[in-house]
Amino acid sequence: MPLSVLDLAPIVNGSDAAAALRNTIALSKHVEGLGYHRYWLAEHHNMPGIASSATSVLIGQVAAATSTMRVGSGGVMLPNHASLVIAEQFGTLEALYPGRIDLGIGRAPGSDQRTAVALRGPGGLSAENFPQQLTELIEYFEVSEKPVRAAVAEGNKPPIWLLGSSGFSARLAGQLGLPFSFAHHFAPDNTLAAVQLYRDSFRPSAVLDAPYVMLGASVIAADTDEHARYLAGPGGLTFLSLRRGRPIPLPTPEEAAAYPYTDMDRLFVEDRFASSIIGSRETVHKGLETLLADTDADELMITTMVHAHADRLHSYDLVASLR
């Protein structure tokens, strides 16, 4: 079972984006040494706690700092960009790091509507245009005599993945014969239905003979269950603040523990953690085994949002030791 990493380059309270980016480079080197298969960066905008917004730039930095892992986007939110720009960016990355780049694509903006307009302008594409925009993107990687070409992308096509948190991308990925990554850490109620829809819709292609499912999972491993739950506290408070429309940098565990939660707040956080795998090495092992048994996934992509960089490294150490 390949294990991979999803990184949002978290900006933690008391620090800054530059430190978050340095931590991303350090983490990528660390997990490569542990044998993780791929390292993806996620595109989000207008979020004070996330530093991975210039996703293709950061992918290049991680690829340069490592040598064996695949590196890619988890994902690029295609409606935010012109297809030509993404083809040129990822064609360049593939040319520089052949055989190591993944292009994971999502159809959501990864931001609020005001930010989406700032990225593409008021006449920008919407998620409804996604299939057409995806087709245009793929065509730019093919040698062509069209009036507008992405020369650097021609012949430098990285593997394309579709990402999703609902059935739309699951069905489209199946119909196109592409690998599919589902955001279980974000939309766990849809996981089983979306994975089944992908498999039912799958048509063999030049890319894949059979369906390939990767699940994004939120995992926090520590030496004890109690300490893991303590480290998870900041993630819960971050999601609570995001729901209220006030995104924040990732707080410290002490700040999260001291926050005056209402009963409704606690219910929200508990529901958010219901699909996360949090605990000691043994508890995490059981949780991952259950997830794999329920979904028959081909690969797991683990995201770990904790305040201290050392705790994040240790969590990935413990998960790697389960193999």
C-alpha cells in the first residue's frame, strides 16, 4: 500500500509564511527518506493559515529538494486559471523533473467567490465549464499546429488525476479512464458512494487498464491517544473559525484547549474529527486498516495539521513504521 503526503504548508500562530515554506521543504526531504510515494501541495487562496497558494512554484521547490518521490498538485483548482497557463507550468515542471510530476486537478475554486473573481476576473470560468476546460488542458500537452500552442507542454505531459469530494469528478474520472483521488478528510459522508461511482463509471484508457483510487485522510499520530487528541485541537478550532467566515493561522494546542467552545461548537468539532484518524501508533493502525477495508483504496494520501513541526515529523514517522 503506497503512502503519500498532502501538504497545505500550514502557517501557524506565532510564525509566518516563510517559515511554513521552509517547513514544507524540510518535511518533503524527511518523508522521502521514510519511503513515502508522492508529495502533493494543495491550492487555497485568501487563507491566513495556508502558504501553498502558488502551488506550481512550491512543487518546483519540493522537486528540486528531493530526488525519488513524485511531486504534484492536490490539487490545482482549474476554474481559477487559464488552461494554457497550467499546461505551461506543468509542462515546464515535467521537462525539468521527468517522470516525477503529477497534475492533480479539482473543479472547486478552493476559495470564496470574491477571491475566485480576483483570480480570474468577473468573466472567469465556473465549475460548470470544468469538462470543457479539462479537455482544453489535455490538448495543450499534445503536439499541435493550432494557432495557440503550449510548446513547453508538448511531449511533457505529467499524469493527470481528477480530485473530488462528490460524485461529479468521480464519474468524469471514470469515464475518462483517469486515476481518482477522493477527499475523504474533507467529505467523508460521500466517500463510499463516490468511490463506487468511479469504479462503476470506469472505462479503460491509454492511461489505466483498471480503476485507481487514492484517498486523502486526516491522520495525527503521537505516542499516546491522549497526546494525539491534544495535538489535534488546533485543527478543530481552525475549521470552526473557517465555518464562521474568519479563517485563522493554525493555533497552538494550548490556545485550542483554552478556547471557550459552546456546546454547538464542540459538536461541530467532534463531527469534524469523526472521520479523522487520531491516536497512538496502534490506534492509527486500526483506523487505517478499517478505512482500507471499507474502501479497498489503492493508495492513501495523509495530511497532518498540527502546530509544531517536530510533532508533524513524528506523526509521519509513526505512520511510516506501520508498513
